[in-house]
Amino acid sequence: MKNFKEDLKNIYQSERSILVFMAINVILSFALMLFGMINLNPGSSVIKIGYGDIGGYRDGVWTELFAFVLLGLIFGVFHNLIAFKVFHKRGAGMTKFFLVITMVLTFGSFVVLGRLLGEG
């Protein structure tokens, strides 16, 4: 992370699509974090927190949904910092792949959270 400014300048000059992917990643992650915070529902004593193939939906307390808020923070901030390191060590192709996988994980988190809220 010593060469953060140089890496950012290099990405801007050579691979602007990576910056677009990073911006989309931040927006999706912020939306996941905000959606998770809005739907914490601290007034409920029991909510659906997970799904298992054998046992069906599992009940829990509302504080366990903080995992989705933390996922939004991790995907938005830390994965973009990791993307800089990946760009520095592996190049543009691997960085794009990493960011696309992060966006898929964020979208998957949206789907899981939406299904849990729909059942609760």
C-alpha cells in the first residue's frame, strides 16, 4: 500500500474499466450495508437468520443480521484495497476477475438477505 497513489494513477491511465468496477463494487456494497441496517428490526424477538436443506429456516435474534452489514463493509472497502494489491502483483485481468467475483458475492448476499426477510 506504499504506492497507493501511483497504483491509482496507473489504473486511471491504463485501465479505467477497473475504476468503474471499483465504483460499482462500492455502490453495491453500500446498498447492501444500508439495506441490511434498515432491515435489522430490533423490535422482533425471533427472526429467520439462515436456511439449511435438512432443517429448513433457522430462527435467531436480530443482532445476527449484522453479518450482512459487515459483509457490505468488507466487500466495499477491504476488497477494493485488496484489488489495488492484486493489480500491483497480478495485473489488470486478475483484478477485473477479482472485482467481478466480489460483485457476484455482494449480489448473492442481497438475494440471501431478501429471502430471509421474505420468510420472516
